[in-house]
Amino acid sequence: MKNKLIITAVVLVVLAVGYFGYTRLTANKGQQTEQAAPQPPASQTQEPGGFDKTLHSIDEPGSPWWIVNKQRPLPADYKVTELTAPDIKLRWARDAETMQVSQEIVPSLEAMDKALRSAGFQLELISGYRSSDYQKMLYDSHVDQYGQEEADRQSAKPGTSEHQTGLTVDLGRTDKECDLLECFGGLPEGEWLARHAHEYGFIIRYPKGKEQYTGYMYEPWHLRYVGKELAAELQAKSVTMEEFFGLYSHSKTKPVNSR
């Protein structure tokens, strides 16, 4: 009888130890599972660094982030409101169409011009806003001179030009050296713009080596206003608007256009 009691007691102790160990093991596994549970994926509109891609629309006419390119034309009836000539050096008369820009970009453009002059440089506005009719004249002239294939690398068809938004400017030296030529990017003024334009909300819209995304050759003189937030982000990542927002307007290897 005594032996049976001893055996029973031992069995109870073993069962108790086993149960305690099992509950501890189960609890630890539960904690590990909870800790290892995958986090919900970040929103596709939120950059890892916290940049909010929904801050402005890339589709809404007039938005500072409005993307206009060969695949994303302006509305046929679009007209820019509140055009004005900025208080900077102008190549033509103040009332000339191409010396006008959207009022929205004037403070930033004038601030950038002031910084340029403080750095010892003087640039002038070659071209700002362009109507569809004026853009057609330019495009047709390029076709006549270079043929359509090459013209399409250098000039936008009417209805697809950023200049029609009033948010874009072409800048050049007063002595016209490297006027509207790639060599402008190698001049001190062009290098300054490449380094500092984003500080005033502007980007080099058609950077070197990005033609497959933008559809246009390198244009270091062509600046587009997008605001300081996006300009800084594009500068830091060395990407175009098409790359950043997943729109490849001219890529032959990966055409994407979800808009």
C-alpha cells in the first residue's frame, strides 16, 4: 500500500511538472508569434521616409504636381488663370505671351533669381507660358528642321507641353551662350541650378539620362515648379516625376500609365 502511494505521488509530480512546462512553452510561442506577426504593408501612397504622395494631385489641372507629358495631355479647354510677368530679367517685352507665368510660381521664381544674383550670376527668362497655337508653331518648326522623330525628342506637340500650364520656365544667360543647348548644364549657371533649384521648389524636369522616362532629351535650362517638398524628394532620389509616381511616359522597356 505504501509503495502504491509513493508511485501515485511521483506520477502526480511528473504530471504537474509536465503541465507547467507545457503552459510556459505555449505562452512563449504565443508571444513569439505575436512579435513575429507581419506588420500591415505601408500605404502605396506613403514613402518609407514618410513622404505623402497624396499631398497634391498629379491629375488635377493647375496642381503643382500635375504631370503633363506625351501620354498625359492637357484638357482641350484648359486655360491658365492669373498669368503675370515675374520681376526678373526678361528676354522680351513684359506683355509678351512667353514672358508670363502662373502667379503661383512668381514668389519662388523671384526668390531663386535673387539667390542667383547673390551668387554672381545673371539669367533671364527665355520662355514661360505658351499657348497651344504658339506651341504648334514651335513644334512644326522643329519637324521641318529635324524631322518628326528628332523633333519629338526636343519639342512637345501642342496640348502636351508643360509650358501650357504656366508652371515651367526656360532660363538662359544674357549673352545667349549655350542657349537652349545641353552645354548650358556645364556652365556655372547651369550647375548652380542643378544644385540649388530644388531649394526654391523647381526641378530640372528633363534630366540627363532619363529620356526613357520623360520622353525628352536632356534640357538643363527647362525648370518646372513642383513646390519645395516634392522638389527636395526628387533631388534626393535623383528621379523624375514619372519614376517617382510610377508613370513611365516613354519607356520602351516598361511602359506604365495607370492614369
